[in-house]
Amino acid sequence: MKKVIIFPIALLLTGCKPMLSHNLRTNAYIIGPNNIRSVENHAPVDPSAKVPTEDMIKRVAATSVLIVTELSTGETRFCSGNIYKTATGPVVLTNRHCFAPDKEHKATSVGFDPWACVKTQVYRNFDLATAQPSIRTSCEKDSLRVSALLDLAVFKLTDGGIENGLELRATNPAPADRLHSVIVHFPDIAAERIRLDLIKFPGAPSTVPRMAVTFEDCTTAGYFKPESFSADPSLPYAIRHTCDMIAGSSGSSLVDASTGESLGVNWGGIKFGDTSDAETYNIATRSGLVTSFLGMAEGDLDKLLLSLAKQPPENLVGNGEADATTERSSKSRHLSVAGCARISSDVGKMDKIVVDAGWLLLGGLFVAFAGRRRAPCPAKKPNIYRH
């Protein structure tokens, strides 16, 4: 009988330690107010807000491309991308999952759709006043290369692209750095779509996402802690940020608003938990590893990624700060011990006492008859979104 009394008390004192699991989806996050602006109407809501210069937005927009891929499944997929300057000439960087046949876009998937590149059209040189592109080009045959773990894709354009593309930042930001950033992308907002000139671009989709910019409440937020890595294979190689993105933003670049350097390539977002106070971030593959992807052979890159996942450098490990949260709930929540059940604050006080007493009794009986090993709490499931 002593076990029944002692161990429920021990459980009450120690509480539950949620375990991480993962659940992939296909969207990213608006973190707080919606700060996505159409690029031709990008005046900040708050005039005092720190914003990139007009010239900076134009420079990033000049490298931005809309990628339209027809997959063998019959789906037409829209993604964002940017033209980068490399030693071997201009290339487009975007996400592997933009060309993937699997609908969940899992980081553990490999390869790409057989029609990828073959049926990929790229629109660039957008007029910032009308939002219309002036050039349609395509993916150069056999130039597409991907990395599943980094969720990166690179390819060349048949028209060559532009020489003055983005450059990758040579060093990764420190975990405590909060760098003001900007994203020029093509979020697929139905009400904001534009109609293409089908005479100029025959065979094009009748409507496509409009070019947009995010710069308000848009900063880097450090890196993930190693205990979070199990949530998704890409997290050891990611940098967190608070810049709003949605479906269609995949493959856009996270750009330092001060220097114009790319800090990484965006691929989605993560939300730890399903409550209103859940920790929420959007995510990019950090620039140092984008450089490795561009310059290393596949086998050497895989070895590097494996070593980083096992032993991440101290200067690229999260500091535990949770400063990118969604709006917090006004209700407090009570966590019962043995069953780890959430009891909302609107449960009556006496009802709560009765419920918790029942859980304590069940927990005590379980310990008494099943031994001292404590059953794990239900997993705290972060939702990971690729868009």
C-alpha cells in the first residue's frame, strides 16, 4: 500500500516531460499580424518600423523568380526562387520539394518528379509597378540537382539569367543575433493572383501568384536545440526566423536587409504544440550549408551533414530562447500528472479536485501493479510545414 501513496506524490512533484515527434504538413506560418505586402505597395504599416531601403528591395526583386512546374501527377506547383552568382555562372536556388511527387514534401524523401525541369517554366524580371514578368525562361536540361536533407534544389536557366545575382553570406549568424531581414517571394494568395498575358506567354497558367515582400517583424531567431532535431531531419541545418510566409513562398531567400547577402533558403515552418501559445518559427536552410551544397560532391556532403547532426558546433546551437510565439491564450491550463491530461481552466474547482484525485489513484494503481517505471507522457507534436 505504501507504493500507492508514495509514488503518486513523486509523480505529482516531478510532472511529465513531453517527448517530441513530428507531423509534416504543406503550409508555412503567419506569425502574429500578417506582414506580407505586395511588392508594388510595400509601405510599412508602422512608419517608424526599420525597413530595408527601396534600392535593397529592388535588388532582391531583380533576382527573384517564379517557378511553375507541371508534375507527372497532373499537379501544377508554384514556388519561389532566386538567381545566385556562382563561380560557374548564374544558377537558381529553390527547394527540392518544389519538384517532388510526394504531396507531403517530406525531408526524408529522395529524388524528384520525372517531369521536373523538363516541364518547369521560370518567370523573371518583374515590373514592380504592374507585377508582370517580362521574361519567361526554363530549366536547362539535366542541370537540376537536389539534396533531400537540406531540401535544396539548384538548376541553370536556358537564357543564362543575370550575372549580378544574390551572394551567400560567408559566415553564419551567431545564435543570439537578431538580424533584420527581407524576403521577396510569391505567396499563393487567391485574391492577390495576377493574370498573365497569354499572347506573350502562350501555354502559361491563366493566373499566378503575385510578387510580394516581407520585412516587418522579420528577423533571424537563432538555431534549434539538439533535442529538437528529432522533429525533422532538416532542423540541424536550419536557421529560424520570424518572417511571414505561406504556400508558394518555398525556395525564396532570407536576405540580410543591411548587407543584401543571403542568410539561407526558406522551406517552411514549425509549430511546437497545438495551443495558442505554441512556439512558432519559419525556417531556412542556412547559408553555410547552401554553399556546401553548391560546392561539394554528394558523398562528401552527406558525410558532413551526418557529422553536423551528431555533433553540432556550439556556435550553431540554439540558446533556448522562445521569442517567436503566436498570440498567447488568456486561459491558464492545468496538467494532471499520471495521465498527462490537459484540464482547461473553466473546469470547476471541485470537479478538478475529483478529476485529479481519480488520476492520482489510477497512477498509483499503475505504479503498484506495473512496477516503478513511469509511463511516458503523450508526445508534444510539432507541426512542420513545407509549402
